[in-house]
Amino acid sequence: MNRNKHQRVVVMTGATSGLGAHALQHIAARPDTRIIIGARGSGRSAPRGVEVVPLDLASLDSVRQFADAVKQQIGESKIDILVLNAGMQISNTDGRSAEGYELTFAVNHLAHYLLARLLLPCMAKEGRVVITTSETHDPAMTPIAPKSLDPRALAHPNKGGFGAGIRAYAASKLCNLLTAQSFAALDEVKARRITIVAFSPGLTGGTSLGRDASGARRVLMTLLMHTVFRVIGLIRPEYVIGKPGRSGEALAEVALSAVTPPGGRIYISLVKGEPKFPDPSELARSRDAQDLLWRESAAMVGLE
């Protein structure tokens, strides 16, 4: 074995199910690649050689412990690729994180915001950070997408009601896009030529999102996906339901730099299995919204 040959280091969340598991298979198949994944609970399967470190994204203390463990395990090495893919979608906004924040906002946004900030000093020059977002962030695509941003209200919602869970999910995906753009604008990121990418896998069937829904709701969603969405997809290709295998393959391609946005852009959206480079929503492009979310998120996770 050539000890001087560089071993690519990949750190990933959301790698044990859904499209993330498919992405992990593709990444793990590459030679000279060391992979560390965060996973909650026990019995999580991973390809041979993949290192599994405990991580509960519903606890900021767990996120800090995971970041410390990653730093200890890689030693003097640097992270070449950081994939922040984990996400949850539940039917309501009743759940709370260990710190008392609404669960979807805490898991999908706050935990990944904190993890990215903690691991940024460990990123290699010309490294790559990929944050999984969703087209549901955009009102032009999804009627329930957020049209304004109030991070404190997302963290501590005072009302629920029908559709609260999917609205919280869409808002968290907006936060992912805003966060990606804030990181891309950092002087440190620019100086070290770190690439930041926000990746939307598009509408994807067969994932664990919405797994807490009742049987009746799951049947209804399956029916909609195979009827209404299929018809709409004839006019709006963004509504064509993708397969997790292809979505995961595309995530791996983005992570491994086989697919990259044009210069000056960070958003990739998978449409009918092909990567497209649309503009994110107007709100997602707002510098004021980016700065507001960054400040409020920093305060919530206890950073400057």
C-alpha cells in the first residue's frame, strides 16, 4: 500500500436509510475513501469499512459530541467532503428537541448548522459541503412553502393544525438553503476555496419521510403520488416522482464533484432524474433573511 497516497475523508449524516443509504453505497465503492457517518440508535447497517459514530440530531449536545469524536478520529487529517443529508418530516409540530426547539426545525436545520460550524475548521482546502434541501422551500413550486422567515416562531411555534408538519418541513428546507448561502459567503470558505452545494433530490418515493403518519394518510399520499402528481408531472416535470436509488446516486455524484453548479451558483435540483440549476426562491436569495437566520441560529446553539 502506498502510504503517501491521499485518502479522501467523507463525513455524512442521513446515510443509513432512504436516498442517503444509496448515496453511501456509491461513495463507499470509491477507492482510497474513508467514511465516517453519524447514526442514532444501534443496529444501523453500513458498508464494510464505514465508521459509525453515535449522533442524535435532536440533541445539540450529541452534535457536539459527534463533532469532537470526528476530530479525534481523523487526527491531523482534514475532511474532504461533508454531506449533511439527514432530515425528518412528521405530521405535526408537537415534538421538541432536547433543548426545547420544534423537532423538525431542530433536526433539519439547527443540528446541521451547528455541525457545519464545528467542522468547518477541519475542512480541507478545496473541500466540499453538501446540504440536502428541497424544492418545497419555494412558493413557486409548493403552495405551503414559507413566504416569510421568523426563526424564533419556527423554533417555538404557537399553533399547529392541519398541514403543520409539512409547513415546518418546507420552512426547515428554506433554512438549509439560507444556511448554505451564508456559508458560501464566508471569507474563510472563499479563501480556502471550499465549495458549498445545496442539493434537492426532488420528489422521491420510498423514503422514511412522513413515517409517523397514520396508515390512512400514507395510503392517501401514495394514491396522490401515483395519480394527481403523475398528471401534474406531464405539465410540471418537477412533480415527477423519482426513485430513491437515482436520488441517492445523484447525491453521491454531487458529493464527489461529478456534478457541480455553474460558477456563482450553489443550488442543484434533481428533475426527472437529471440535475438542474434553477434559482432558489426569492426569500432564499434574500441576504437579510440569510443574516437573520445566521444570527438567531447562532444564539440558539450557543455560538457567537
